[in-house]
Amino acid sequence: MHRRSFLQAGAAAATLSALPRVSFAQQLPFDPRPGGWRTFETTTRVEILKPHGVSRAWVPLPSVESDYQKVIGNSWSGNGSVRKAADPKYGAAMAIAEWSAGEKAPVVEVTSTFATRNRAVDFSKRDPALKIDAGTAKFTTAPTELIPTDGIVHKTAYEITRGKSRDIDQARAIYEWIVDNTQRNPKTRGCGVGDIKAMLESGDLTGKCADLNALFVGLARAVKIPARDVYGLRVAKSEFGYRSLGAGTPNVTRAQHCRAEVFLIGYGWVPVDPADVRKVVLEEKPQPTNLADPIVPPVRTKLFGAWEMNWLAYNEAHDVKLPGSSGPAVGFLMYPQAETGNERLDSLDPDNFKYTITARELKA
């Protein structure tokens, strides 16, 4: 498991998350800046409503330790046995709860505490000596089950980056191409699947964050630029007034969000999020708008190089085999997972699963 290395991270100096929802006219320029750390707590409560046989649950834990996130601790309680485990390839941490066949009301609560601060790369300051090691480069340009790098993915990536020699120009071209050519689909379940080959072959470039940001990662990897998805959860409102870029209430059960990073020589791991640009287009106003709307360009400009950290990063894992499960691997571990009697429950149906996730900021 490679360890993360980041050049720049920071947090917005002003704390506006407690203010009432603002109107479009009151929105601040979207401009995450370095600043102090904010501490948050999430609590995930999982219940197995109709147990039959042995039941198990897997709850993702924050496992990203970096210049933009610090994991403070995890705790749990419930009426089953609980242990911590990690995916051996990516180090994705999870709490695993197990209940005997005789338990009629399995329940577990998992609480995670962590600190975050905003990220912003200064592209005017480049250090040519800053390069990625060979092992990490190989790991982060490799294909995954849902993110191949050959065939139509390879062809598309080279068409997008033709004539560009620098990695930063290639990565930015891929980012802009995704913003221009994809759309957020409100009918996509959850955060999407992330099957980028199917997207390109069908010509249906719609979806949500796990689709659009996976497309960025796959296209970057196809031209040998290290890139990775980061799977997580929104935990607070946007400090800049963008309703679509934050969690509107303490209940964040459906606030999962995947982001992406790309390694650029001279800058290190650079945060990107083309999917959130399309989210602003679709959701920020009562009716969908377009890329020319004044609310969009500030976000489009900053989301190549910056993240607002009202968001928890769980892990970077793909094709995760759940420990103790005989079922199929999950494409990514961003939602709680559960089985009862070897039947996998629907992680995108929290009302019938059942699970709830709440978040709160802890003040000093």
C-alpha cells in the first residue's frame, strides 16, 4: 500500500456553515483557500430488518491520512461482534459487524472522528524535482475491473490529448473534455457504477460522480498519467453558498461523493472534480442551467486544482472483496454493505437495508 504525498492543502479561513442557506446573489466566489483544520464526527447506524441466518455488515471507515485529512479515531457499539479490517491492496479500512443466526434485531453504530482542511494547488509554483516513484506510478496507471485503459478508453484519451506533451496540459484537456461532454443524470442510482468502457461504447456520457470522475481517472491512466478515485461523503454545507456542493442537513445518509486526483510532475497529487461542475449545472438552481451561467465558471476553474473539504475521504479502493463474504466484490467501498443468510442487501436502499449516517462539526 503506497502512502499518500500531497503538496498543498488548506482550509477556508471563514466558517460559514452555520449560516442560513444563501440565495444565488449572496453566493461567495468559489475559492477554497488554505487555512485551519475543522473537526467532524460521523455516526453510521446499521440495522438488519429481516435477518435469516448469520448476518454481517461492513461500514467504511476513513483511511486516508494526508495533508488534507487526519483520522482521529473510530468507535462502535451494538449487539454483535465488531472488528476493524482493511482491504489488503488499497488499505481501505472498514468496521465489520457479525451477528449469530439467533439474533433477531442486529444493530451496530460506528462513529468516526476526523479533521479536514481545504486543498488548493498553486500552479504558479512548480518544482520539477517533484516526481512520483515508479511503484506508485505503476499502481495508479493500472486498469481496474471497471476502469480499463485499452480499447476505446485508450483511443478516446489520445484523441483528447493529441498535440499536448506536458502532463498538466493533458490532464487539463481531459478535465475540460469531461465537463463539456458529460452530463449529470438525476435518474442514476446512488453515485453510479463507474463502468467507463460501457459509457464510451454506448455514447451515453451521463451519470453521477462515480461515473464522471472514474472517466477522468481512466482517460488519464490511458495516457500514462497517474490518477485515482477517492471515495467519500459530504459532511457539511459549502462555505461558498453552493447548495449542490454540500450536505444540507445533519442526515448525510445519501451524501456520498467520489472525487479524483491526478499526479502532475512538479505539483504532486492534484485534486480534481469535473463531476461537481456538472452537479452545479443540474442542481444549483431550481431548473437545470448551462455551463455559461455565471454560477458555473468559478467552480469549473477551481475544481481543477482545489477541493473544499466539507467532505470525508474514505479510501481509494476498487474491486473490494468484503472480508468474510462469499459474494462478489464491490466496485468501490463508499456505502455500508450487509448480508444476511449470504444474501447481499441493496446498499443503495438505506430505508430497507436499513442504515442512517449523521454528521456534525465539533467545535473547539
